[in-house]
Amino acid sequence: MGSGMLSSDDLDISCLAAWTAPGQARMMIELRLARWGMAHIAHDVHLIAGELIANAVRSTPEAEIRIRFVREAGTVLLGVWDGSDAMPVARPVKEMTLDDIVPDPRALDPGHDDGTGGWGLPIVQALSSECGVQLTPPHGKWVWSRTPF
């Protein structure tokens, strides 16, 4: 992920791992997709970008993250780098019924884990033609996704 040549039309930015990063990156990605005539895949790419960037922010709050968005033959490649060596973990997808949806009285308590996190990576896997993780010695990793257009 980190060693390829970038063109002047590709997106390659470093930013603070803050909760505003996913929204800012989605806006820049949307502008690139419009320029490339690929607005029809914007919804899928927005979902993927939001998940990958939010995971990087969670892994390395207030540190530097890097976002790359590159046009390739038949796909767009989105990569998000963070300095954590912790690997992303996808929660297994299970079928739910309406009986599984109940109010959580602690939902607004600071730091409360309601068990609903971890669903983003299955979404990324479902929307991507391929995705993965590439470690970057001495620390960190690229988490990436290819989306066909």
C-alpha cells in the first residue's frame, strides 16, 4: 500500500486522528470521485472511508493518520494508515430478530460499551472487491479497500 507511485490527481493527506477526520476525508473523496466521473460509487466509498478512518482515530487518538485515495484499473483504492500495531477485529455477523433490540439504560454513560461496535469491517468486506491490512515496520499499518467502479 505505501510503496506505489501516486499521480497528481490522487489524494494523499496526513491529518490529526480526530473525530472530524472521517467527514473531512469523505468530502475530499467525493470531490475526487466527481472529478473522475465516478459519483455512482460515492455511497459505498463513503461507508468504507468512514469505517476505516474511524477505526484509525479509535486506534491512535490525537496522533497522525494518513489517507490515500487512488484510481486504479477498474477500482479505486482507499488506504488509511495509523501508528498502532493493533490489528482490526471484525465482529462475527449474526442474524438478529426484533426481540434482540432492547433499550440500554446505560447507553449515555461515558465509556459504556453497548456491544454494538465492530460491525464496520464486515460492511467494508461486503462493499470491497478486496481489502486487507499491511503492517509498516517499525510500527503501524495500512488498512485498505478496493472498490470496483
